[in-house]
Amino acid sequence: MFSRFTNIINALKALDKTYYNSEMVRKILRCLPRSWMPKVTVIEEAKNLNVLPLEDLLGSLMTHELSMQKKDDDEEKEKKKKKIVALKSSLIKDSEDGDENEELSLITRKFKKFLARKKKFGG
């Protein structure tokens, strides 16, 4: 965004239209999206926009953007960690047929192999 803004300002300079630093700072703050409004308010309240260099504003906005991206990445990692696989367990009586026990043990072995493969390949 800043490079496009700089290109526009330079093109306007070529047409003999110049802006003061304070005007450029205010223009950049006005064009930021709504999600940036808390940061814009903090900058307006904490700093004197008449003497704030454009480079300082850019540095502050870039720092804020990086912290927002880091926070989003951390939230995504937390969501991935919270995925849990749970199975219902049932009580098997000793009097049941051996065939059902064999089927259950076969399914259990296959499921364990499946989980091992999934874990091995980063799933």
C-alpha cells in the first residue's frame, strides 16, 4: 500500500501538486480498513500528526500488521491442536461369541495401524 501511495504522491509532484507530511499521514490513516481503527485511534491520540514522520507511521503500521498475523497464526495452531478423536467404548461380556471378539480385535488393530500411519506422515 505504501509503495502505491508513494507512486501517486510522486506523480502528483510531477504535476506540481505537493502535500505536506501531515497531510500524507492523515491520508494514510484515513484509508486503512475498519479492522485497523483501534490502531488508528491510538496513533491519533498518542502522537502529534503534524510532526509525525511518514516513515515512523509506516514502521508502526508494519509492526502492528506483523503482530496481527502472528496472533492469527497462533489461533490457527491452537485450533489444530484441539482436534481430538474419541471412540465410544462398550463392555464386552465373556459369554459372547469368539467371532465378534475377533472382528473387534481386527478392527482395533487396523485402526491403530491407520493412526500410526497418519501420525507418521504428519496427519
